[in-house]
Amino acid sequence: MPNLTDHIVKSFDDQLKQLGTILVQMGTMVESQLQQAIEALISHNLKQAAQIVDQDHQIDVLDQNVSQLAVKILALRQPMAQDLREVVSSLKISSDLERMGDYAANVAKRIPALPEIITNKQIISGLSRMGKAVQQIVKNVLDSYINKNTDRALQAWRQDEEVDALYTSIFRELLTYMMEDIRTIGGCIHLLFIAKNIERIGDHATNIAETVYFMVHGSHIQGERPKSDHTISNAYSNPTTKEKLT
């Protein structure tokens, strides 16, 4: 017959597993939201874009569930060492996933404002490549979290450099279009915001990679986060300014 200590340990393990289950559910939803947003952008599907915006609250609810459960665990279980890192990390990961969902919804919100004539095939193709690159980072960080695989987390961490390069290329190309034809400014501005939101999803996914590494090892990744081009990022060095762009 199991004793009280065994029961407490099992209950604690169940709560940690529940935290992980919610986070994986959030991550899967965010990945789906991003994929649908890119598809809606390519096809200029306004109905699909509206559905993405409507679904965003589901991720918010899951974020609240993670916060409530994590606080409960901290208050009642007083975890230590690895268990403490796992609970604290779940709060950070949940926050990043919630913001990623917001950015995916922001992409969808911009789609109705895009006149179909401005959806330049080359630009849309670039945004699609950028979106797929970010999707791959999200897949990798989710896998790294599920399997506590820090090699996969480091892989995702380094992949953000490719996203930065794509963003810089799209940024410069859109500026060129606007300078050549002022009639494109309105549409190009919306595309710039879309590109920035996708790039920010990649940044938050990279944050998760760093959190997973800390959760497993109890130390931070050594060195600065890889960046392919600081020309654009320097323009957003003020955190307040960066958030206003979203």
C-alpha cells in the first residue's frame, strides 16, 4: 500500500506533467497560427485571417492556466533545483508563446488592409520563406522542450540568424519599392509590419531555446545571440520603440 510520501511525490509529478502538456498545446497552437497566417497572406484569404484573430484568445486562456498552476506548485510544493527551474521556466516559456500568438494574430489583422494589387509576388515569396524559417525554429524549440534536448535548442538558437537575414532583405526591398513609386507606400508599410511581426515570433522562439537550455543545465548559453545584420536591428534598439512596431 503506497504511503503518504509516495502519494505526494506522484501528485507533484502529475502537476509538472500537466504544466508540460499545456505548454506543448500552446506551442502547437502557435505553430498552427503562424502557418495559417502565412497561408492567408499568400492567398489573401480574409476569412482565414479573421479566424486566426478569433482563435488567439484560446492561447491567452492557456497562458493563464500555466500561470495559475505554476503559482500553485511554487506555493504548495516549494520545489528545488531541477524541479524549481522547470516551474520557473514554464512561466517564461508560456509568456513567450503567448506573445508569439499575438504576433501571428497581428499578421492576420494586417491582411485585410493589404490591397491585392500591392501583394508583389517576390515580396510575398520572401515573407513566405521567412515564415517557414520561423516555423522550423518553433518546431525545434518545441521538440527541445519535450525531449529536454539542448542540442536541438542550440540549433534553434542559431537559426534565428537566417530569419534576421531574410527580414533585412525584405526591409530593404520594400524601401526600394516605396522610393520608386509613392503609390505603394500604404501597402508596403503593412508588409513591413507583417515582416516585423514574423521576425519577432522568431525572437521569442529563440528566447524559449535559451530557457530550455537553462532549465536543463542550470546555466545560460555562452556568447551573444547570432545576428546576421545589425543595420536594421539598431533602428529598434529602444525596446519601447520595438514594441510599438507590433
